[in-house]
Amino acid sequence: MKWMNLPEEYSKEDSYFAVFPISFEGNVTYGRGASRGAEEIIKASMHLEYYDEQFDVEAFENGIRLATGVKADEEEEMITKIQQYFPRNEFVVSLGGDHSVTIGCVKALEQKREDFSVVILDAHSDFFDSWNNSQLNHRCVGKRIHPNHEILSIGVRSMDLEEKKLIEEYDDVNVIKAYEFDEKTLRKELKKLQGNVYISIDADVFDPAFIRNTGTPEPGGFSWDHVIGILQVIFEMKKVVGADIVEFAPQENFRAEAFSLAKLAYKMMSLQSRNI
């Protein structure tokens, strides 16, 4: 397969963009299926339009290659493989997999650069120090990333008291809750971050009326237009150095959702293309 079924000339090794599929789900909290998320998003991408009418750009012209993916059964193995096979292209969109794959992606990106903050769009704060006897569980993503990076979590509407207390210990970890979100607050919080940012999008940041096939759906989420608006502000204010889309767990009636998430990945490429 190729991303968007692109002609060979637009999917070469030295393409500006790379799509990196990661088949992994560890000790999940609720629903299963995230290990198949990347595969279904890639299949759906073959039906995308090349032209993005919203941003008036054809991102594919910069080249998009589908990189060799990784598959793992254990968390440590997954992180090691991601670091080993992470594409060397200029801008990588990784497709999970449960949210723990973000730990591996950030570690892999650290091999290329260290000066970046992390923006996470997620219904959950994911800031446990350990969950189910693992510090690499998907519920520990923010805590594992934090030692090296400032974090801004957007769209949170589910949090444990333990996580709240941990987050309050740090000045460089900030949360914008879904029901308190506005653009003014977003811009204010983004100013606290470094010039370079990595974006991680958990599919459950969307309201379950839009994305149902995700491991831990939460009511009160964002709409499509809401998320695209957030991304526009981030790409306007910061240099985005990579991204991932995680926690899509295709189980039933998921075709429209897979297509939407493929389009979400291409939207980020479109926004990045306007800044090249």
C-alpha cells in the first residue's frame, strides 16, 4: 500500500512527509482494537482528495511516503522498535496504536532534536506515574514525556485526583479542559511553550458522537471544526516538528471515522506545507 495511493514520484524515500504505522496496544483500560487503527486509516487515505480546498494547497507535492511500520507485543519492545525504525524524513505523522506509542515517537524525535514542547489533544490527562504496574502504560504518557519537555494538554474532561495533584506540582505542565476552552486561552498557553512543538492527537479528544471507535470514549468532546481550528492556531504560532494520531480502535461501522482521521493527518500536512 501507499499513502493516498500516490504515484511513485510522490512517495519516494526522500519525501518531505512520512506516515509511520505502529501496530501496538498494551494493557488497555476499556475497549480494544487500537493495534488495527493505523492499517484502517491508511486504507481510507486512498480515497482522499489531493487538493485541500480549505488551505488551498496540495501537500502531496512535497512527497509522502508510507514508511515501514513496526509491530510489537510489549511496551519496551515497542519503544525500542519505534526508535530503531523512526523515519528520517523531515516531518513524520505516526499512526497508532494506543497512546503509549507517543512515548516512543518522542524519544525517537529526541535523537534528531531536543528543543521541543509537546501539545496533546486528549480527553484524559494521562499523567499517572504508573498504571497496572507499568510506567509505560497509555495512562502515563504525559508523565513519561514531561522530564524533557513542557506539556500542554487540550480537551481534557476526565482526570483522577492523583493526576490532578501530580500536574499541580509542575509549572511547565498545563491543561485546557474541554468545557473551559477558548482561543484566547489557547494562545496564552502556547506562548509558554518552546518555538518547536510536537502534536499528539488521541482520537478520544473528539466527541463520541463523531468518533465512537476509540478505546476510552468520553462525552463532551470536540467537533471536527473545533480540532481543525486548534491546529490552525498551533501551526500559526509554532513550528510543528512532527505529530501522531493514536487510539483509533476500529471495531464496527468505522469507515467514516477512518476516513476522517486520514483526512486529519493530511490536514496537518497541508498546514505544514503552507509553512515550508
